[in-house]
Amino acid sequence: MGLREYIVRRILQLVFTLWAFVTLLFVLFRMVPGDPTTRFVMEYPTPEAREQRIEELGLNEPLYVQYFEYLGQLLRGEFGDSTHYREPVSELIFPLFLNTVVLMFTALIIAYTFGVLFGAAMGWLRGSRFERGGIVLTLVARSSPEFWIGVILVWIFVFQLGVLPRSGIGAHGGELTMNVVDRYANVDFLRHLILPALTGAIYYMATPALLMRNTMLEVLKADFIEIKKAEGLPERTVLYKHAARNSVLPLVTVVAIATGAAMGGSVIIETVFNWPGIGREMVASVTRNDYPVAMAAFFLMGTAVIVMNFVADLAYLYLDPRVKYE
């Protein structure tokens, strides 16, 4: 199988996976207990008014008709109307999704930047106290729940030092209708971003650090490293220009997978810091039976995971020519 055929087959698999995910999502939300019409039909005093409203929303149609209507909405980029907010879900959900993307990408950039450097240093200083202490720290960070890391940071930087805000997205950033540049490009937003982003960074930093250390240990055994040392190059040059550079390739695919996983795991951080993101809204919409919003949130987060895994497959194929097109 050639490269082109492999990519086409992976794209078809991606489409099938998305369709299966959307179908499962639709079925699950039709099976869960609770009446999604309760929120709005209680306002109508008569059974006739209630039936009229249900008919307007298409909830009286057969299930297969609702299913195909749901698929059509997704293809048009629509998610219906929220039964809680009484407005189109797309107008509500995309600003929240963007807040989550900004938060989790910032956390991952910090985690992978410092994780790679820290892992390279651990691999270079194998057998030292620095390596042993670093392994312990990374394992503790990875084993600690995200909410616990967040609470510790709040206690230090908010209640003890008083230098950072406790929660939210900013004095003005909470207005989801604001211009995107005005909402994110200001000092107040950055101050609110520090603690939740740092919480995610600490939690996700262990993976690149440990992977980089293990890869470094393999690369340092290679003959070309000994040759570079014999040529008299400074240790820092051998470390960062030759050893670390050849060790970082496996991390590229891990970044793609971690990005998707981080989007799905943003719920806890957003809840701890009252961050107006899609994860927190997803939980709230489920509890109040606002199924259009909940389904849209699940769809966006699940799609992010599926697409980033697809990107990881292609990146691994590009970076490692030993991979066969199977």
C-alpha cells in the first residue's frame, strides 16, 4: 500500500469513527433518564401549549427522523437551540470552546517546553541525585489529582501571597460576546490564566519529561554521541544540539494525542477555577437536562480527541519511515 492509499484509508476511517461517535452520542442521550422537555414545557399552562412547543422542536417525530435531522444540523454546523438559555447552541458553545482551547493549549505548551528540557537534563545526568529527585517529582505530579494541584496553587498564590486572582477569566473576559482580541489580549486575562494553566502544566509535564529521559538514555548510547564528545564539542552542544534533538521526535506524536486528551480532561480544572469553558458547561448542561448543549459539548470534545489521534498517526508516519502503510 502506498502513502496516498494509506492516507485515503485513514481519512475514511476518520469519517467512519466520527459517524459512529455521533450516532452513539445521539442514542445515549435518548436513553438517559430525565425528560429534556421538562425545562421549557413547565412554563406552558395547558397540555395543548406543551404539545405545540414539543412539535416546534421536532421532539414528537419518530426517532429515526430526529436522528437524520440531527446529522443534518451537524453538517450545517448547527446544534439546535438550548432549552435553558433559549438561544442557538452554536452561539453559546463556541466562545466556551475557545476559552477551553486557550487554557489547555497554554498548559500543554508550558508542560512540553519544560518537560522536554527537564527530561533531557535527567537523561544527561543519569545516576545523579538530580535524576532520582526528578523522577520522584514527575511521578508525584502525575499521580496527583488535578483538583488537588489546583487547590495547592490557590492556597499559595491567592491566600498566602495574594498575587493572583482566585477564579474566573477576568473582570471583562467573562463577557462571551466581547471581541476575541479584547477578551484575550489583556493583562487581566493573563493573570487569571496563570493558575489554571499552571495546574494543567504540572499535571501533564510528567509524560514528556519521562519519555524524553528514556529516549535520551537510548540516544546517548549511540556511536555518533561518542564521536561528538571526542571532537571536543562542549557538553551543552552535545546535549541540546545532538542528543536532545534526536530524542525529541517521538514526542511529536505524543503531543497530538495529549492535546486531544487534555481537551477532554479540562472539566476538573475549569470547575476548580470557575473557568467558563466547555467542560464546565457540559457538566452543568447535563444536570439541568439541557441536552442540545450537552450533546454539542460532547461532540466538540470527542471530535477533538479523534482528530488529534488522526494527526498523530500521520505525524508518526512522516517522522518515522520505518512505519509500514498497514
